[in-house]
Amino acid sequence: MGIKEMEARARADLQGKSGRDDSQKWVRWLRWRPPVWLRVLVMAVAAAGIVASAQWTVDAYRESVTYRQAGDCTAERGARTGSCVGLEEARVVDKTELQDCTGSGSSSSRSCTTKHRLRIDEGRRIEWLDVSGDTYDAAYRGSRADVQIWQGAVVGITVRGHTQTFPSPSENSMHLGTAAVWLLLGLTLWAGLGGLPGTLLQPVSIGWALFTGPVMLLCDYALLGATTGKWLLTAALTAAIIGGTAVAHRHEAAKGRREGPDKPS
């Protein structure tokens, strides 16, 4: 065996040993059990976050109800103070389509959706708005747009007979607050049940995180109302996440039984 071959084999042995050491460190970290004081601290911080996020959600809900009950402004002062929904005349100054794709490789493995955007000049500001395909097709550069304003944010637009509505800032805040409560609740349960880092990668933890979307939607629908179609779509999404999590959990448990208690899962 030549010197070069011996050096190559030595380097390969060193790389293999380094890889095994890194793998062992990763497994030890996944199985590391935090001390009780650290778990209690995490639970206390998460609980405080839950309280703050819940209050945030309640305040945003009240503001959302105020918005939905607000009438159109009859005076300029009402639009400035945000006590009613203002109506302003604007112009479409530009329009564009954007492709949002997921996946890579061949076209068969890629999924793309088209986003339609209008650039609106409201006089005081110019901003891009995401609109539906019908509103996009109806608009052209220079066409008039009647814009609804609530507390400085655009909540609706009408272009050549096509009306598009947008969630108010308070509704978006309510969604974020609900998501924060759900995720912090999961963090509290995780710390209380052991706080092992490896459990964050298990199907139940991943399913909990994925369930954030349905929780936001169900909370929104229960508080502000929704059509039957939205309820059914959210119910289908909820069932898919729960079913997928259950199947993945059973598969992980069966894999753990086959590998035995001493092997990393």
C-alpha cells in the first residue's frame, strides 16, 4: 500500500470517528434532562406569556367587534380618530402577478400559486395590496379605486364594481395572540412532562405546532362567525392533522419497540 493510500485511509478513519462522536453528542443532547429549577423557570415564563397573550387576544377581539359594528364615516374627523370606517378615493398606479412556488426539481414536484397585487395611490401614501384574480383582472393602471380605511389601515377596496375586503389589524393581532397562547401552552406541558429536547422532534410535538393554524381559525370563527364552508374546511384540516399525528406516533412507537430501549429513536 502506498503512502497516499495510507494517508487517505487515515483521513477516512478520522472523519468516521468524528462523525460517530458528533452523532453520540447529538443523541446525548436529545436525551438530556434539564434540572428541575430550569424546567420550573421555563414553565413560569411560559405561564406569564400565556396570561399576556390571552389579554392581548381579548383586547384584539374587542377591537375587532368595534370595527365590525362601526358605520361609515360622515365626517373627516371620524376617519382620523378611527371611530368609523372612512372612504377615500384612490388610483391604481400599477399591477403585478407573483409566482409563489414550493418544491424543487421537475415541474411535477413543484406546486405554484399566483399572487395578484395592485399598487394603490391614496394621496397620502402608496402601497401594494394582495387582491383576488377577479379584482386584479378588472383593474387597470389609472382606474379609480374606492378604499375603506379603519384606523389608518386599508380594510376594503372597490375597483370597477369588484369589492375586496381585508382583515383589520385587530383581527390579525387576535390570530397572533391565539397562536401565542397555544404554543406557550405546549411549551408549558413539555417542560412539565420532562423537558427532554428529543421530545420536541416527536410526532405529538410537531402535530401540536401544526395544529396552531386550525386553533387560530376555530377561535376566529367561534368569536366572529364564519360561513359553513369555512367551518367544514377547517374541520377537514383539523381531522387531517390529528389523523396524521396519530399515524406518525404509532409508527414512531413501533419503531422504538423494534430498536429496543438502548438504541436512539
